[in-house]
Amino acid sequence: MLKLIIEKELREIIGSTRFAITFGACSLLLLLSFYVGAKNFQISVEQYDASKREDLRKLEGVTDWNMVRDLRIFLPPQPITSLVMGVSNDIGRTVEVRGSGELNGIESRYGDDPIYAVFRFLDLDFIFQIILSLFAILFAYDAVNGEKERGTLRLTLANAVPRSSYILGKMAGSFLALAVPLLIPMLLGVLILVIMGIPMEGEDWLRLGLVVLAGYLYFTVFLSLGMLVSSRTEKSSTSFLYLLVFWILSVMIVPRTAVLLAGRAVDVPSVDQLASEKSRYSASLWQDQRKRMSEFRAPENTPPPKMMEEFQKFMSSLGEEREKKMSEFSARLNEKRSNMQREQEMLAFSLARVSPSAVFSLVSTTIAGTGIHLKDLYKTEAERYQQSYAEFIRGKTGQNPGGGMVFRFTTGDDEKKELINPHEIPVFNFQKEPLSASFGPISIDFGILVLFSLLFFVGAFRSFLRYDVR
Amino acid sequence: MLTTLILKELKSVLLSPKFPVTFAVASILTLLSVFVGIREYQAESNQYFAANELVRQEMREARNWMMLGNRIYREPDPMHIFVSGVHNDIGRVSSISSWQPVKLVNSAYSDDPIFALFRFIDFSFIAQVVLTLLAILFTYDAINGERESGTLQLMLSNAVPRAQIIMAKFVGSWLGLVIPLSLPVVLSIVLLFVFGVPMNAEHWIRLALLMVASALLFTFFVAFGILVSTLTRRSNMSFLICLVGWIAAVLIIPRFGIMVAGQMVTVPTVSEIESQQDTFAKNAWDSHMKVMSEKWRKRSESLEGLNEKDRKTKREEMEWAWAEEDRNDRNKLQNEIDENAKRLTEDLRNKKFTQERLAFALSRFSPVSAYQLASMTLAWTDINLKTRYEDKLNAFRTTFNQYKDQKQRESGATGGIRISVDSKTGIKIDTGREIALDLAGLPQYTYSRPDLGESVAPVIVDFGLMALYSLLAFAASFVMFLRYDVRYAN
């Protein structure tokens, strides 16, 4: 019996004009988002390569490693990032590495090109969030009350059809009829990625697969919600209205409001405040050292090269001391701020998770590695790189980089004309967090989505058992 | 006759069961967006004043003209409550100093990516998403719904011209929705007063224009809904088509236009340009150093052959002239570097401008884009905000640095550190005297925004487009209705 109902549901949905139109639109959008993501990735890679090249070009013709002051590193584009963008366009992509001192990402993509910020990008996260949910609503809103309105519900139940298998069949049938066809554009999207030669690795595919899986769970939430509302209302027009209101709230209002509320509730000190404290502290350090600098005296009759060496040592020890104090001070301030931020984030996300759309958005960005932790991760990676860079420079010059001043004797004859090879500088390798590291939060969000679906479905089931079919 | 029809239409909108729910949602959201916007604005203003106070304090504590630096923050504006535009995407602050170029950094979203994840809700967002959906919800079955219920046939069996019916449909549903919706708008304005948001006359005019733009956008979707309902026989079909049209207009066309433009006109990144500028500067300094060492060799040659005493007098005599010459050379070089940097930036801007023009031309196929662009321009949060600020900041940087140089020279204290190396006396470091800086006459930064006239000119296109789209949609529905098959039978 169940099979029969499922079959009927399948036929009814797939044969309808509504299916033809919405499925066409959905497929088109899905394909579009894959294509746009791939294209975007290619452009980002071009830009990334050009930036790196230009930065190394600065070092052409330099003959002394002492003259290498700073190096820029860039957040490398990743295929999965172009598909689920998260905050990757909002955070600074460029970091200037001097060998010591605090690092700060600047030049976010949206800041550089506000044109993209106006309407933002079209990515999988966005399409899934908006389109899949609408798609589900459009087919589920009249699942029960629509049949009642047409009179077919009464006819069906006049036969020996248990209500429980009827609603189960409805749910299973609509899921199969909608979810399975959606696989076609998704597979085509994967094909687009392959044809366009996007270098997806094994883990990238896994990430993409998980995003799609999350998308399906999200879709199921809305499908079962549609069933629930449709079995609790008399008229299909009312149920549609309710669902639309829920959709607007879930997709657009709850997530934003939650974040804003958390922003009000937890007062995170502003970056300006921190910057100001740091700059005042740094100025006071400088004042202290000025005095000591003026007191520097080399022993008399030291030969100039020796004297220069002494002086160099003195200056770099001062620089080191300053650097150390400064970084301790900054670390303390930064830690305080990031603790507050974490608290704010916890609150915001717990509130936002009331909305299935927010859950989906959070889990898909976590899977793609473009959640709000990307910024911290990038910073940590940049700091790690800074150490290896500093070590490299130390190996070349025998001095700590960024220590303030470099003095050289130029005899004028330039007997040493050997160029440095900029490619010797260690390459920045951005290590993405492995998927296993965020396994915990991902499974929690998956659990929430499953819970939502179950809850809604059980609600629909119970309501249908007592539904007035007349 | 027309009045009767309009009244009937008004009643049918206001009394429909969906009206209370949708109206309540739209009102609450509008009010919420304004309320949140006001609170954000206030928090931002406080931050802005606090930050400026800190900068002033730092400047007061500075003990050396050379080291005096300034920071300029972008000023929050009440219009951001309604249209945040790119305000949160571009940097909030730039340092002003002689050793760093102007650069806006620390955008609100990069400081706190948590806000970037879902972005803000503002009035323009509500108007684009919620109000347009509302318009469709009430008009998708304007004609075919009446046909399905059989009332259309009844109505037309009386002596009612079709032209009047469709006119009344349009006017009636427009009034039936716009009048109630002006209630939350009025309440929002009350909120502005309650919270004491400092709005001046120009703000009010801009706000009024924004409301006109929102009404135009709304009009288009009312006309669009009616058009689709005259094109289809069944109301469930027309709703589907409306929804697809809505998704295309609100979500797809605006983004798509920009992406197509982004792929057709490629623009180098800012960091690429900066590296080019750095390379030029580095090469320029390198060759400058060579010239300098040559010069110094000549200078010392000219002193050779003199006895100790003559050498000393000559050296003292020439020292000033040499220093002056070197300073001029350095300035000339710095100018060259600045010129080159400016040229490269100009280049980048031109490319971006081409890209933007194409992108906006494409995305303006959707009235929603036209609305978004118009509203951003009205609220000073359009994409030129960044370049506008940077231009002003660059001009200010020049004045600020001139002031600093002048003060520095007047005070007579050397700037920074002077290190003298002598083979006999060794290295001596002179870090200059510490002085309390007299900051009187410090140039103050004032940002002047484009005035109303400058903003209105680009907005006219968008207003015109929205009006045109509405007119076209309505004219089409008018024509279609004249030949609509009103029979009840399927």
C-alpha cells in the first residue's frame, strides 16, 4: 500500500507543470552557481599569482639580504571557498610580514572592489539556502489541504488506506520526487568543475559532498515543515502564506537579528580602542629607548667596521626588547578581545540556530572552512610563516629582521654585486584546517537539522491522524 | 464608475485573510530594521567620538614633530540607518602620516566577521525583499483569480469598460497596500525623533527621495503581478511565474550582471598595484643612492688638497648648501614616486570604472538593482564612497604634512634620529630634544559629502528606469486584459 501511495505521489509531482517550471529554474540556478564559482576561482587564482609575482619582483636587483624589509603573503584561493564563500571576501587577504611584530590582514576583496559588495556573490550556500527551501515549500504547502480542497483526500481515505501510511507515503513520495531529480543538476555541476579543470582534491570532494548532504537535510526540514503546516490548516492559500512568512523569518530575519542582538549584549572592545592603546604603549617604549640611544658610545679608537658591528648589535638588542614588550602587550589585549568575541559568537550562533537556514549556513561554511574562524586561522598561519621567514632572514644576514635599522658601509666601489635570489625565501603555505578538526561542530549542526526534520514530521504525522478531511 | 471599482478593489485587499498576517510582518520588519539601524548608528557614533578622542590624546602625548601621526575615521551618518550600502565593507580608518600612504583599512566586516556572515538588515533590504514579495502576493491573482471565481464574467456582463477594470485593479491594489504600509514608515520616522537622531534638512529630503524610490519599486511589482495574472489562466500558475520572476529580479540579475562584468573586464588587485608602486619606489631610491654617493665623492674631492683648517671652514660653509641640495633631490624623488603611484592608481580606477559601468548597465535590467543603486547614492553609501574618501584624505595628508614640516623647521629640533659617524670620535646618536608640541593651528579634517544636486543627477536614471519598467508592465497588462478570455470554463 505504502508503495502505491509513494508511486502516486511521484507521478503527481513529476507530471505537474509546477514541477517543470520550478525544477527548470532550480537546475539553472544550481548550474549557474557551480559555473560562477569555478570561474571565480580561476580569476582569483590569476589575481593571486599576479600579486605574488609582483611582490617578488620588488626584490629583483637587490644585492643584499639586509635590504629585504618586508614581504607580502596572500590568502590563497581554494576551489571550495569559491563555492561556499562565507566570510572569505570580507576578511583581509594580504598580510605584510616583516619578521616580527603583530600581523594584520588588509585589503579584503569586498573592500578592494566594493562593486561585489553591493550585491555580493552567488554561491552554493546562497542558492541552497534560498532556492532549496522555496522549492520544498512550493511542493509541500498543499500536500494535505490541497487534496482536501480537491476532494481527493476523502476519496482516498474512503478506501482501506491507513492514515499513517498515507502521510508516510506523501512524505517519502515528495522527497523522492524532488530530491532525486535535483541530483541531476548537482552532478552536472560537478561535471562543470571537472571540465573547467578546477583542481579539487580528495578532501575537497568530501567537503562538497558534505555541503550537498547538508543541503538535502535542510531541504527535508522545509519539506516536513510544509507537511506540518498543510496538515494543520484548512486552506492551501493560508498554509502557503504561513510558510512564506516562516521562510522570510528563517532565511533573512532570524540570523541577522540574532547576530545584532548578540552584538548588543556582549560588548567587544573596538579595534580602534586596541590600536590606540597599542600605539600609545609603543610610543612610550620608544621614548624610553631614545634616551638610551643617545647614551651609546663606542669605545674610542675602535676600527669603523668593528664599531659598526657593535652599534648594530646595540640597536638590534634594543629593537628586540621593544618587540618583545610590544608583542606581550598586544597579545594580552588581543586575547581579551578575542575572548569577548568568542562569547559574542557563541551567543549569536545559539540564537541564530533557531532558524534552519542559519544552521545550514553555519554548517556549510564550517565544512568549506570559510566560517568566521578563517580570519583567526589565517592569522595563526601567517604568524607561523613569519617565524620561518625571520629564521631565514637571520640565516642570511645574521640579524633579527624588523629590528629597526640597518647600517651598511658602502665603499662606493660596489665590489659585491651578486644579486640575491628572491625565490630562496620560504614560500607561504596556507594549511587549511583538516575536516576532522571541525567534525564536532559539523555533526552538531547536522544533528540539529535532523532534529528539525523529525520534529516537524512527527508534528505533521500527529496532526494528520486527527485531520478533518471533510 | 472608476471610483466604485477602486473602492471594491481596496476593500478586497484590506479585507482579504492574508492582509493581517502579511501587513503585520511587513510592519514589524520595517520597524525592526529602523530600530536596529538607529541603535547601530548610535553605537557607531559613540565609537567614532571615542576613537577621535583617543587620536587627539595620542597627538597631545607626541613629543616630536617628526613622529606626529594622525588617524582619520570615516564618519557615521544617519542615512546609514536606512541604506548601509558598502559602508561596512570598506575600511573605516586611514592613518595620515608622512611615511605611509593613505589607505582605508579595518572595515567593520573584517574586524568582526560575525556580522559579515549574515550582514545587516536595513530598510533598503526590507524594501527589496519583503515589500516586493508582498506586492506580488496581493496581485498575482488579480485577474485570473476573479476569472476562476467567476466574478470577472459577472462584472463584465454589466456596462463596465475593460479599461476601467484594469485601471481600477492597479490603482486599487496600489492604494490598498501603500496606504497601510506608510504607517510603519511614519512610525519609523517617529522612532528617529524618539532616539534623537540628528537629521538635518538634507537628510529629510534624501529620506523622502528614498521613500519615493521604494514606492516606485513597489509599483513595479504591483504592475508585474497584474501583468502575469493577465497572461495566465490559472492563479496557481501565475503565482509560480511571479515567484520565478521575483527570484530573478531580486536575487539573480543584480548579481549576475556584476559577475559578467567582472569576467569581461578584469581588474588587477590593489596589492598588485601596490607592489608595482613599491618596485618603482625601490628602483628610484636605488639610483638615487648611486647618484648621491657619486655626489659625495665629488664633494670630498673638492675638499682634498686643502689643509686641515681650510677644509674645516670650507666644509662648514658648504654644509648648509649641500644639505639643502640633498633635501631638494629627495623631495624631487619623492614627488616622482608619488606621481607614479598616482598614475598607477588612476589606471586602476579607470579600469574599475569601466567594469562598474558595464556591471551596472547589465544589472539595471532588474528594477531591484536600479533601486539598490539609487538608494545607495541617496544615502552616500554607494561604491564611490571609498574613492571619495581617499581623495579627500590625500588632500588632507598633504596639508597635514606641510604643517608638520613647517612646525618642525620652526621648532629647530631635528626630526627623528641623527647619527654621526666619525672615524675618530666614533658613533654619536642624537635623538633630538623632547618638546611638548604646540598643536595650535593643526589642520582639521572635514569631509564634505556630495551635495543633493550631485547625488540626484545619477539617481534620475534609476528613478526613470523604475518608472519605465512599471509603465511597461502596466501597459502590457492593459493590452493583455483587453483581449483576455474571461470565460469561467477552463
